[in-house]
Amino acid sequence: MNLLLQEVFAAVLVAACALFSAWRLMSLPLRLRCLDALGALPGAHRLRALAALKERTLAQLGSGCAGCGGAASHAAQSRAATPGAIGRNQTPGALRR
């Protein structure tokens, strides 16, 4: 019985890790579609964890990455803080590296 319990525990652990990895690798729109599908299950509208997960996923949609305009505006703002600098790592009047 002990060996069977260990195998069940290992299978549950591997399945949980696989689900977590798949979740992290999904795009944000696909995550939202999965959450909507889970929300359609009976009784799922009462789960606070599902609602909190959806809120966090929606909040991530507003943040920018290096591939969109959000990061470009952030870089422009940091350059505006040091007007004479060529890059963010240089100060005005400093020698080139």
C-alpha cells in the first residue's frame, strides 16, 4: 500500500508541475480563454481563487514588454531624466565604454 501511495503522490506532483508549466508558457489571451472555460463549469462562479487569478491575468495585459510600445515609452522617459546621455547607462559628459 505504501508503494502505491508513493506512485499516486508522484503522479499528482508531476501532473501539477506540467499544468503549472503549461500555464506559464501560455499566452495571456489563451489564459483568459481557459479561465472563461473553467468559469463555465457548474459551481465555479463561487470560487474566489478563480476570480483572483482572472484579475491578475487581466492586470498583466496592461503591462508592456520589450516587443510593444509600452517599453519604448518607458525608455524614452528614462532618457528624458538624463537629457545629455546617449544611453541609460551613460551619464552626460562621461567617456564612452
